[in-house]
Amino acid sequence: MQAGKFLQIIDIESVTSAVNEAGTPVQTWTHKDRLRAEVVSETAEEFIRSYGASEECVIVFRTRFQEGITAGDRVVFQGQSFNIKLIMPLGRRRGLELRCVAVKDAL
């Protein structure tokens, strides 16, 4: 891993429950960590589904190993939110590859 390739900054967020003014529990995203990352690939894929055609924006980030990142978290990159679909460790706690899908409607 070359540190010079980690040119982008990504934020990791996790979902938490909070209570609004009306006393109703709501889910909110809270900041978990900020990491330097490399954008490995960015693609748009189109699928035919039962409700018609849909498009998915898939992006893969490579970063240094960080304990505690789960598939329930999300990545915020350049103002856009991405759900983490797959976390692949690189080596023995050396790095991570995060395969993410763009979020259509964020919380």
C-alpha cells in the first residue's frame, strides 16, 4: 500500500436511534470516522428487475485497516452517501476494500 494513492477523504457513518421532539424514535446517521482512501473503481450498472429497469452506482474504496467498520455503516464521499455492501480485508490487518452502492434516498 502506497500512502500517496490515498488522495480522497471519506467519512464513515453509523446508524443510531434517537428520539425526536414528539417522542417518536427515529434513525439518524452519526459520524464514526474520517479516513483517507483510494477510489479503485467507479461503475454504473443497469439491471432488469421485476418492477422494470434500475441503475446502480457502485464504487470501491481502498483504505488502511480500521477496526469497527461494518456492513451496516455507510460511506459519505463528495457529499454523496454510499451503503457498504462488502468489506474485504487486505493482508493481515493491512488494509480494507469497501464495495459500496449509492443511496437513492438518504435518511
